[in-house]
Amino acid sequence: MNVRVLIVDDQVLMREGLRKLLEMEDGIEIAGEAADGLAALDLLASMAPGALPDVALVDARMPRMDGIELIRRLDVPSIILTTFDDDDYIFGGLRAGARGYLLKDTPPNELVAAIGKAARGEMVLGGVAAERVVAELHRAPAAPGPMAELSEREHEVAVLVGDGATNREIARRLFITEGTTKNHISSILRKLGLRDRTQLAIHVSKHRVQ
């Protein structure tokens, strides 16, 4: 049975190159292509259940909706395939639910093997990502920070409040509704024991964690 692969990358040449490479492989079928996260979600919504991908190859940095946010919304095993080896992308992608992290200079045979592993539910980490994860596991645990009680999404909202963003701006940046933004802020204020967003902005400024 073929593994159906969705390719999500904003570079046309990259998408075409991956398609041609994978189409030559036995056991792999291209389910579709998209240039960014929003286009990928639209494409998936239009697919019949039997045509849905088994694995998604997702670039980390894309316009409109990046790969990290897309993976949060996908119910498809995903491998980040990117040129960036930043910790924010590596750990952000893995926290979002990625099954793997590979750089675009990965040899074709390793990429094909990784797709098969992801389809079986296994984790696949390229050399750089694996090294960073091992280093993080060996690092001494840090004391809980002032905003440690917040979820990852609440932390993102709090940082944007600290930057002076309005609810509408936060909703647009994080691809959520204004109502959801207000609910996050209410939860943040309750968890941190603060009265209003002014106090929250001051709190974030004092205890800024990027």
C-alpha cells in the first residue's frame, strides 16, 4: 500500500523537486502540494477521506501560516523539512506535534526512509535536530519562571500583550478569533493573579522570556 505524501513549501522549485524525487520511489504517492499552511488546510478540506495524505512534508518558514502553526492544526503525521536549524523551529515543531525534523540537504534515501517511519508512527530526527534534543535532555532543569503556569498558546498571547498588540492584532498573528484571544487573556490574568492587561504588559516586560 502506497504512502500518500502532502508537500507544503512556499518554494515552487522545492515542491517540484520533491514531487519528481518521490514519484520515482516505489510505495510513495503524492497526495497534493500547497504553498503555505492556509493553502494546505484548504486542500485537505477539499479531499475525499480516501485521498487524504498519510504523511506531510512541511517547511518551517512560510508566508500566511508557517509550518509550526500548520502542524498544530494537522491530524496528519508531519515531518518538518527545512533549511533552518534554529532551536525555536526544532523544539517549536516537536512541541506542535511533528513526527520528525530534517534539513533540506538530507540525502534522498534518508528522506524516503523517514517518510516510511513517520507513516508507521515513528520519530525521525536529522543529525542537527537529534543533537539539539539530546543536549536539551542533558541540560540541568531550570527553576520555574514567573510565567511557567501558562500554556504555550497563553505564553504567546502574553508576549504579544507585552508588545502592545491589540486583541485584533493578536488574533490575526496567531490565526485565532478575537473571542478566543479574550478568553486566553482572562485565563492568563487569573493564573498570574493580575487585574488587567496593563498589569500583564508590565509583568511580561519585567519577566520577559523570549
